[in-house]
Amino acid sequence: MTTAIKTDTALFDLALRMGDNALILAQRVGAWCGHAPALEEDIALANVALDLIGQAKMWLSLAGEIEGKGRSADDLAFLRDARQYRNALLVEQPNGDFAHTLMRQFLFDAWHHPMLVALKSSADKRVADIAGKAEKEARYHLERSEDLIIRLGDGTEESRQRMQTALGALYPFAGELSAADAVDADLAARKIAPDLGDIGKGCAAYLKGVFADATLNAPESAAVRKGGKQGLHSEHLGYILADMQFLQRAYPGATW
């Protein structure tokens, strides 16, 4: 016998998953500020991080509203423990070299943009409104990361080797984004979110074309690394949260 998931609980999880993906990736990308290999990339990565933080605030504000316990976006960002985060494992993976950062961003963008496009038609107006605002930024992120993947993959021998190494390391994490669980199935049945299977198929076809243009080879049989959507994270998330939450934890309720 299966237990039906309540709509508000599923909505809460959706808002957390979307918000946590954006928040944690923003922390990773933002760490390049002042350290990127070129000034243009330094500024671009900082802007991507700011876009993602803005999206995280919208999603986490919605999560607090759905939960109905008075928690704000800041409360959800800074006062949860690692097991309460619902981001995919991909976004918490270390920056590594610049190739790893770009590949992680591209694999996320390739899922994130079509997901937001689909969410614009959500039966829940709040979800649709947030997706409508975030989709424009995500489209730019995808265009930018696709261009860099192709240029560096089909570039010098060293740049291709670095991109291929990054793809091999990160590709197993990408599948979790489109791996549906009971929450996703409930949301899809209610027309609140898309069928992740459809998103996954479209994403896979798109990735295949881009990797061909970039002369990169995705692993043919890579076991999907997952668990983040259910709160089972790698050790990397703990270090991110230790940095991100330090001030609020050390000085509860502090304001500027």
C-alpha cells in the first residue's frame, strides 16, 4: 500500500530543490570571484552567481510560504543542516580547475533551462511566475556555457583533454536532475511540474549534439550518482555550509 504525498508537501520539496540547486551552485561559482583565469570570466561568473542567488531567494521564499511556519528565505538558507538540503549532488561538487567549473555549469544549465521553460506552464501560478522570471537568466547561462564547452572542447589539445576529464568526472552526477521520485511523480500528475522523464530525454539529445560539436565523448555507461534530492549528500556540502552559514550561526539574528 502506498501513501499519497500531500500537494503542499510535494510543492515544498519542489521549491526547496529548485532553490537549493541555485543557492549551492551560486556558492561554488561565486568562489571564482577574483580568481578566474581572465577578467571577463571573473565578471561573468560573478554575474551568474548573483542570478542564481536571486533565483534561490524566490524559490526559498515560496518554500517558506508553502510550509506556513514563518520561515523566511534567509532562515531556510542559513539555519538548515546538510541533511535538510535538497540540491542535486552535481552542484555541490568542487570547482576543481576551470574545466570542471564550466562542465558542471553546462550540465546543470542543460537541465535547468528546459525545466524552467516547462515550469512556466505550471498549474501553480506562484511556480509559473518564478519560472518565468528565472528562465530568461537561465537561457543566457546555457548559451554562455554551451559556447565555452564547444570552444574549449574543440580547441587545443590541452583544453580538450581538460574538458574530457571534467566530463568523465561529472557526467555521472547529471542524471540525478532528471531522475524522478515519488515527489516528482505527484507534481507531474497534478500538472504542477513536468514529467522529468521527458525533460531527461530532451536534455540527453541536446547534450549529445553539443558534445559532438565539442569533440567530447560522454561515458557510455555511467551509473547515476544520486541521493541529494532526498538529503543524502557528499562530504562537500558540509564545507560549503560551514562557510556560508558561519555568520548567522555565530551571531543569530544579526542584521546589517
